[in-house]
Amino acid sequence: MSLMQASMADFSLERAVSAVERVRERLLRSTIALHAAGIPYAVAGGNAVALWVSRVDPGAVRNTADVDLLVRRGDLAKVIEALGGAGFIHKNVAGLDVFLDGPDGRARDGIHLIFEGEKVRPTEVLPNPNLSESEAGPHFQVLGLRALVGVKLTAFRDKDRAQLRDMIEVGLIGASFKEGFPDILADRLQGLIDTPGG
């Protein structure tokens, strides 16, 4: 038996469901806190993708471990105060603003901030979108579809490509979305359309 097998817990559907529920709870708690404080924001990242995909095919939703929120850099001090009041602890991890869920929280499943109009990395093609490119949902603001596609095409990590393929597969986006994007991003999208299975 390997060391990893020795340290693994038994299979548990309850634990798997609980992990998804904890992300949902963090998402609601953080957005309620920002709304109550009057701080503009939009849900971005994998949760925004899941919300868009669920509008077409709930069975195609992919779970995510963290919560990404788009905010304004000028609101950071107010965001820290509001999320701190909701039990989140602000940390700067590798140059990123992250909020851990309590003292035992982990960065990988915390609240991650991205800033309106800024690039996450200087080499990225596009900056993050504006908050005006979001839509009101029943519980919180969600990044608009075109803006979300731009963020995912810009980051273009493995998980971003998988989430873009999810949106392509359910018919949310297609070749028409290439219009208005820089050529490199349009080519990335076309490549995903041309290779649906990866």
C-alpha cells in the first residue's frame, strides 16, 4: 500500500456533496457582505461559467473549488472590511488578493479577487472587464457572457479551456463570439471549436 493510499479517507458521497455546498455557501456569504456594504462586484471564474451553463443544461455544470470576484481596486479596503466581517481573512498570496474562510482556510478554495480594468499578469492580451459588463442574477451580479469568455480566453489555462468547451458544448458560444476579440483570442476560440474533445 502506498503512502498516499494509507492517508486516504473512504469514499464518501456526503463529503463530495459537502465540498460543493461549502463553495456555494462562501459565494453567498461573500456576495451578501459586499451587497450589504454597497460595494460593486461581479461573480467571475468557474462559478460564473457554471451559472451560465446551468441556464442551458444543468447536467453540464462543472464544479469549482474557489470563488472569483471582480471588484474595483479603489474598493479594496472596503472589500477587506466587508469580507472580514463575514469571517474571511485577507491574505496576499503570490501577488494575488485572497480571502481564506477562517484561520484554517486554504487559498485554493478561498475567495480570489480580480480587479476591473487590470491584467492579472502583465503579458495577458486583455485586461479584466468592467463591472458594467455584468448582469443581475436573483442572488448576485454575474459577469456577462462575452466578458466571461474574454477572461477565459485570456487566461487560457487547462481549466479555462475545459470551461470554454463546456460553454461551446451547450451552445452558449460559437464562432460568432470571435468578432471583436484580438486575433490571438479569436484563434484560441476557433481552436477549441475545431477540437471539441480536446
